[in-house]
Amino acid sequence: MGHIYAAIQNWVLALGTFCIMFTVIPATFVLFLCELALGVTGLKPKPRKPRNILITSASSGIGAQLALEYAAPGVTLILLANDVDRLGAVARRCSLQGAEVEAITFNLSNKDKLEQLLQTVWSRQTIDLVIANAGTSGLDLRTISWQDMYKHIVDVNITSVYATIMPIFKKMQQRGYGQIAVVSSVASFYGVANMIWYNQSKSALTAFARDLHYLGQQDNIWVSGRLRVIPSGLLRKLSSSSRFIGDNIHSDTLVLGIFTFISAAPADLDATVVTPGLVRTALSTKLQSSLPLIMHVDPRRAAKYIKDGLADGVFLISFPFLEFMATFLAHTLPPNLWTYVTWGLTSLGLGEKVA
């Protein structure tokens, strides 16, 4: 009877997804109008322009391009990576663009020493923006099988990111402002089975960034330009102000109140998740894929996408759009379709080298 129950469950899930669509579409449209109105009127607050920026894995790929994108006079870059030669080359290029650069060669998987290092860095230079970009695909099978690769990937992709962010997050809470970017992947929504450890590590990062985005608001810190929960006491206080008529809060008044509250709220602490797809980096070249090269994003363009999104306080920055849409929609399908989707993705050849 179990298979009958599962079949019914999947059918109900599919029907529920269809029904939810009728709620999601109008709700998304209303939020779109609010965002548009705030943007056009110039009332939408934005994060402070960062002056002191810490980037991990800054010696190549997206990390290196982000360092170059932010490098400018008046900006201090703290760059962390474990390749001394490539990190030095990136640091020199950033210096030529006028930035103050501190290049630190460090193994990010050593979480205990990493926290000590970050405390030392903060004591010298408080950080406005941290971009946790460390990541590995774990595709090198010359010395280890994929079944035994989980510890290395968890150490680099998850533990080192947490160990980078949390000490700085606590410092930013005490100070009252700051910005955090977690670099995840579109594979966090749905990935190829052959990349099992990479997929689960990136899923953990996306969930972490989503929840950190919310938890930052618990200290009355406005996070990343989204509607926040307004306590009833604050609503009563707002309702007694000159912006409201009477003690009763009607629906139109509540909308106006939320709009006013958002436009007046300071964007003090942003938490953003970045979910790039295939980018032309050393990591992606290890992947055998039938996807045409035109679908791979250039690292310089990827860095610009990320910088622009962070400047506007966007919570989710994802590219290229078609890859993001495909993986996100696959994630929303009923479980009985997952096997077929996984087969379809694997048939593209992506991740064959880890099999």
C-alpha cells in the first residue's frame, strides 16, 4: 500500500503546487509594484557603500574578479586565499587601481586559526562587506574516491564559510551595520547526482543565508530590503502618529504604513546569497558538459552582477537566468519526478568526471 500512498501524495503535491500559483502570482505582482514604487521615488534605502571589504578565495575566478571590481581609491581590500603566487598577482593589480590591499595567504579549512585571524583583522580594520567565496567541487579523484570526499568538501564549502561569517556577523551586530554575501550555487536548488557532496554543501549555504537574512532582523536590524515583521506594539505607535487617521488600522492605511516604514528604515545589515551557475573558471573547466560555452558566464560579468546586486541590497543574486530558472523549477517538482529530472541533467554530461 505504500506505493499507492506515495502516488496519491505526489498527485496532491502537484495539485497543491498548481493552486499555490494563484496566490504566488498576485502576491509577487504586489511586491513588484512596491519595489518599483520605492525605486522610482528614490525612497528605497540601500546598503552603505563599503570601504573595507574582505573576500575569501580571492586568488582566482569570481573572487579575483570581485577584488578587481571593487578595487578603487579609498577602498581597503582584505584578500584571503591559499595560493600565494596568484593571490599576490591579484593584490598587485588591485593596488594599481588605487586600492589599499592586505593579501593574506591562509588555509580556510583551519577554522580555529581562521577565527583568530579574523579577530586580528577586525582589530586593525573594521569590515563593511564580507564576501564568503570559498568553495571546491572536489572533482580531483587521483588521490581519493568520491565516497570519501565529503569531509574535504564540507570543511571548505560549509565549515570555512560559517567560520568566516559568524565572527564578523557578531561584530557587525555590535557595531550596527554591515553587509554579508554568501556565494552558493544554482546547484543548491537542484544539481547532478554525480556532484552529490557539492550539491549538498551549496544547499546548506543557501539555507544558511536565507535564515541569516531573517535572524538579523531579530535585533531590529533591517536586512536586505525586504518586508519585515512589524510588532503589534510598533503598529499601534505608528497608528497614533500623524500619518494615520484614528486608532483603527484599515487595510489601505496598513499598506501605507508598511510602505512608509520600509522607506524610512535604515539598511544597516544586509545578508545576501549569490547562486551563480556555470562560470568560466578553473572549477567549471573540470566539468564535462554538453552545454555550449555561450551558456557559461564570464567571471568579469559575474563579478559585475554581484557588485550591482549587493549595491542595491538584493537578497538573491543568481545568473545566468535560464540555468537558475531550470534548477529552481526542478526543485519545486513532486518527488516522483526527481529521478527523471536527475537522469535528464546527467545525460547532459555535467559532472561525468566524478563518476
